[in-house]
Amino acid sequence: MYARRWGDHDRHFGPFLFARDRRYKHLALLISSGSVDDDEDGCFLRFSCYGFTVIVSLPQIIRPHSEWVDLSDRDWATPRQDGRKGYTQTDERVFGLSYSEGFLQFKLGRSTGDSTTDRTKGYFLPWTQWRYVRKSWFGLDGEHLRTDWESSDMETRRNAWQVQREFEDAMPKAVFAFKDFDGEELTATTHLEEMEWRFGTGCFKWLSLFRRRRIRRSLDIQFSGETGRRKGSWKGGTVGHAIEMKKTELHEAAFRRYCSENKMTFVGVA
């Protein structure tokens, strides 16, 4: 029996593997048939609890799921030696449960990663989640321009994105000139927006009475061309994104900070 590799801090003692990773804080109790791609990875039991993981190698008490995929009606399929067209599909089988960051998952058998065949059920626990409440926009001097509140009406929600995009295209914006790290002169067009979340969903919305709201004010930046050290390569540079703003910042102060953090030279208002 073989104790598989789990991370960078594995300790093996016969069929037992002990690992610790403070960044991987979740709960899990699972038994698996093991990987079908490696003969050494057989059946195992895994227990994880907030950074500690124990894996125990077991005899093959659970077999992987196996089924024949018939391709007899496909002209492109090549017959096997026995004359049949098709192949045997083999997948890991996992039973148990896991919990991480408000998401509870039940493993009920076949594990494929395909929603049509995977035997997994998962639920976000409503007393652990944050719900989106609103999006607001602000002008050049920080004055309030518009607020769109989240709606339970599906038609309103379907149209919200297009309405918001049209408003953002027409709202007042600041334009700044700057030089990229390589000296190329470009411009950046910016606008201010703010989003709010409150704690608890569904019948647990009342929990927001006991926790502070989450509010994120950001500077949306659209560049006149690619920026960053990856520009011109197959990976591509950045043509636009948003940065989180500090409480006392407006357009120019936030963009100046962005330039200093990304080896760009702020030139001035375009």
C-alpha cells in the first residue's frame, strides 16, 4: 500500500501520510478508489481539518467506476482486435464530504468533472455567504451620479448589464497621459464606481445586522493601448482593469499611485 503525495510538507509512516499547510484550511472526510492513471495510487481514506491532513492507504475495497462506451455507429472509430468499436471509460469513485469557505460538498460516487456524469452535490451555506446589494457611480469630484440596486426581478437583472454599460459610456471621465515602462506614450481613461455586499443570503439576511457591510470603491482604467511587460507577446499586455481606491483618493491620486506601483511615468491630464 502506498501513501500518495499531498503537498510540500508530507511525512510518511508506512501506509500513513501526514501533512500540514496553514493556507489550506478546510474540512474533509473522504474515501476514494484512487487514481486510475497510476497503479501506485490505490484506495485511500483522507481526513483534513484546518491545515492538517491525514491520508491512509487502504486495500482496494472500492473499485473505480468502469463502463463501455459504444462507438459502433461512428464511422471514424477504429475497431478493436475483438471487432468492437469503442473503449472502456474508467473514473475515480469518491464517497464523503468536504467543507471550505461556506461551500459544503457531498461526494456520492463517480468523479468525472463533467456535470452530466459526476456524482457530486454542493451547496453554499446561506449563513456564510455575502450577497451583492448595489453598484454606484461617482463623478470627477467624487459626487454621486447613480446607484443601481440588486433586483429580484429576473427581467430587470437581465437588462441591468446593458443599461449600466450605456451609462458608463456616457458618464464623465478623466483622461491622463502617461509613459509605459518602455517609454511609450499612452492615455488612460478612468471612472469611479463602488460596489456593496451585505452578510447572509435567503432567510439569513438578518445576519447583516451584526456584521459590517463590505464596500469596495474602485477606479476603472481603460488604456489607449497595451501596457505592461507582456505587451506585444502572445500573452498580451493589459488594456484595462480596475484598482481598489483608498478613502481619500480621487481619479488623479489613484492613478498616480498606480503608475508608481507599475513603473509607469505619470505625465498629466490629457
